[in-house]
Amino acid sequence: MRSYRQLFHAPEFTPLFLASSAGVLAQTISGLALGTLVFRATDSPLLSAVSMFGPSLAQVLGAAFLLSGADRLPPRSALTGISLASAATTAVLALPALPLWAVFLVVLGQGLVASLGGGVRWGLVNEILTKDGFLLGRSVFNMMAGITQITGYATGGVLVAVLSPRLSLLLAAALYGVAAAALRLGLTARPPRAQGRPSVAATWHTNALLWSSRPRRLVFLALWIPNGLIVGCESLYVSYAPDAAGTLFACAALGMFVGDVTVGRLVPPALRPRLGVPLLLLLAVPYLFFALHPAVPVAAVAAAVASAGFGASLVQQERLMALTPGELSGHALGLHGSGMLTMQGVSAALAGSAAQLTSPAAAMTVMAAASIAVTLTLAAASRRCAGEGGLVATVSSGRL
């Protein structure tokens, strides 16, 4: 597949794409609303960051205990059920009498349910599209996420200001319901990709198998750590600029969109392997300027430029699929997604803790410096692993 038009001619791609768009929009609006709600109640950068990205922390539990379901559950039923569960839990978060401890308990539950979603969805994309269409398909989903996040954060900022965070959460719950309906009505009833029942033992066995290959380990680490640390920077937007957080999030989403279009559609395949490390460095370097406490317009430009670097992961995912048997593709992509989201949640907690002790700007600078150090370390490891097709073909070839 060489064009976006061909993607949408593939059966089931369009309903999956539209349902995912509604889900991303719901997640964006609900995250901003909940982060604002918690920050107003606690005045804590840490709690605000964790409330927005807390579901990511639960992904590690899902990866350890539930991920075998990514290939062993019928895709339509699994994705529909996950969307309905997200709708219900988001509606619960809108309850006015909900204590703070219960908010974080619900957030944990959301993350556990969502831990299956990435593996099921991306495994289905890999199944729907031809092998040469996977990267282009993921690029379209990433571009959709960028556009939807721009819309969602802009809309969410208006809704939070004009209405209230709680009403915004109810709107997000309704959007999850729309996504569930689109999945149920638009997808066909496909059988699971792998035989056997989902179990903890099957999850551990497959995780160990995927992790046993050094080239795959380097791919996973490159997908998880550098961009996870930068999401820690993003988690401090609310505390850095409480009245303009939506603007910062929208500009970051715009940068991500540009990066995905460039890598997924415009960069020739022969050139992609040379852009991985530069893109990962681009992802982090602009955040070093937050040490100067830039005004919101400058901060917004820095966030947009940095987020173009998220395009690095597109080719990493393509490389991961080349290294993984087809019947384990959903599990591998789910492990990538769970690990990445877990790292994002951990980074949000670390960044929030650092901001509590120093300031949001200082914490962003520290997280950016850490991301640069990890990228350079992985690049050095790639040179030692080049004979195995390691990170030279992974970090250097390629982000959610």
C-alpha cells in the first residue's frame, strides 16, 4: 500500500479508525478535565500529573497478567468491551462526592482495562492491512491521534472553562459509548489470532519469549524510555501554565502530527534508518529551554518542535513486526504499548515529584536531559549490536 486512499479501501479499517478517533478524543478531554479537577482541589503538580497519566501506571500490571488476551480474545468483542468499560469509569469520575482516593482507584481500573486495548487494536490493524501497509496504517492512526488531541485539548480547555471539569468528563464518557457502538457495528466477528485461553501463565511465557531476543529488547527499550521521559515533561503543562495548558497540549499534538506525516509518508524508506537518533534527540532538546522559564508562546513553540520527534517510533514498530512471528504480533504490540504507557506514567510521577521539590520548569529540564542520556546510551548499544540487526535498525529506524 502506497497511499492513504488505499488504506480506507481495506475492509474494517474505516470503522476501526473512526472508533479509535472517538476514543482518543474522549481520553484527551477526560484527561485534561480530571487533571484540572485534581489540581484545583489539591494545588499539587504531582497529583495533577498522576491523575492525567495514572492509567498508564496500571499498564505494567496488565502487561504482566492480562496481555495474552491480545491474541486470544475475539477482537470485536474485546475492543467493544474495553470502550464500554472506559465509558462507565469516566462517568464515575464525574461524580461530585467521589473522594480523592477513589478517583485514583478508578484511574487504576481504567489502566488495567485499557492495557489490552493496544495489543488487540494494533494486532487487528496488522491483520487487516497487507504487510507493506502496516507502517502507513500506523502513521494514519498517529496522525489521527495528533489531530484529535489538538481538537480535544482545545475543546477540552473551552469546556473546562465554560462548563466544568465534571461535565467535560460526562461528555468524554458519551464519546467512549460512541466508539463502542462503531466497533460493534463496523467490525466483523473475527476469531482470535492465537489458540488457547488467556491466562497469566501464557502472558508470562510469551513475554519471556519476546524479551529473549536482544534485537527485540533494544526495540522495546527504544520505544519505551526516551519518549516516556518526555511525556513526563508534558504531564507538567497544567502546573506550568494552569490557564494555558490546553494550548501547550494542542501545540505538542500538532508537532506530533507533523512528525508522523513526515516519517510515515514523506521520508523515503532508504532514509528512515538514519533519522531515528536525531528524531529522539529532537524530542528532548527543546525542553532544555524550559530552564529559562519561557513565556507561554515560546513554550508552545518548543513543545511543538519537540513533539515532531515522536515520529521516531513508527519505524521502530515496523522493525518490531519484522522480528516477531505473526501469531504473536498483537502480544508484541501490546507489550510495546503497555511498556510505553507504563514508562509514561512512571515519568509523570517522577516529573511531578521533581516539580514538587523544585518547579515545573526545572523538572522538565531534568526529564529532557535524562531522555537525551538514554538515547545516546541506546545508540551506543546499537553499534555493538549492529551485526544482529539491533538498534541501528531500530532506534535509528524509528514512537503512540
